[in-house]
Amino acid sequence: MLLRAKKEGLGKAYLAGFDWGLERDYDFFISFDADFSHQPKYLKNMVNANPNIDVVTGSRYIAGGGIRGWGWKRQLNSRGANFFTRKALGLKTHDTTAGFKRYSRRFLQSLDFKKFVSSGYAFLVEMIMRAEQDGFSLCEFPIIFIDRRAGQSKIQGEFKKSVSVVLKLVRKKWGQKLIAIFKR
């Protein structure tokens, strides 16, 4: 666990962890919620996943996956946000906001994080978008996500910012495609 002097958002926390691991020559980086919402029993799936896969996602939104402890409104919001994000950005990954992931060193080293437009929860979406867009290999396996037993989710405060970032990513993605079409 890395302890940081101040809170600077989810994206900055990921970057600090990635930097720390890259400096130590780790091959893979696993992220998960430390409040046991991501159950430790699934770690073996991450560790044993094909080493040639660049991004492995523990997914709530594929067959066999699910969520326990959320009301129907929260589930509808989450599924709706994932559906919108997938369609707007043309992503294949079903659980675009999942925090339970394994990233390869190769993928992380390919990224120019200075070009990222996100820092909060949308950072997870941007990571998936970059992986798919740049031709990296991805896979998902089902998990059951358990609502936290203590503490509070920070997603509500991040929702508006995340929507704004996803819209920026949509403009960026489709703007690049339009430019490519007109250059022909």
C-alpha cells in the first residue's frame, strides 16, 4: 500500500501505484477495492489469467457476474452509465468502470498519461478506451461485486465530472475519426 500526503483523486492514486511498480520492474499491476467489494477469492483469476492479455477485467456485467447490496436505482444508474459509455465510445468491454483489473507492464509503458483528460472515476474508462483503441488485448471474467460494509462511496461527487470527461473523450474520439475521413 502506498500512503500519499494528500488526496488528489483516483487517477493520481493509480499513477502513483503504476510509477512505483514500473520502477521495480513488475510485469503486472492489479487494482481492486480494499474494502472487500472486490472479493479476494477472485485474485487467483487475475494472477492465473493468460500472461499475454494486457488488460484483464473482473466484470459485473457479463454472464455470471453481478452486484450484491445495491438498490435497483443504483444498479440502473451504473448499468445505464456503462451502456452509454460503451456505445458512445464504441467500446467492447462490458464493465467500463470496473476497478478490479490487471494491467500489463507493456500496456502501461505505452501510455502517455500527460495526454489523459480524466483524473477521477472516468480514468478507468479512459484506460479501457486507450487499450482498445491502441490494439491491446483485453478480456473479462465474471465477479460478484459486494457493496461496501463501511465507509461511503465517492462516486456521487464524481458523477458530474465523469460525465463531462466521457463527453470530452467522445468528442476526441469522433473528432479524430472525422478528421481522418476528411483527409482522404
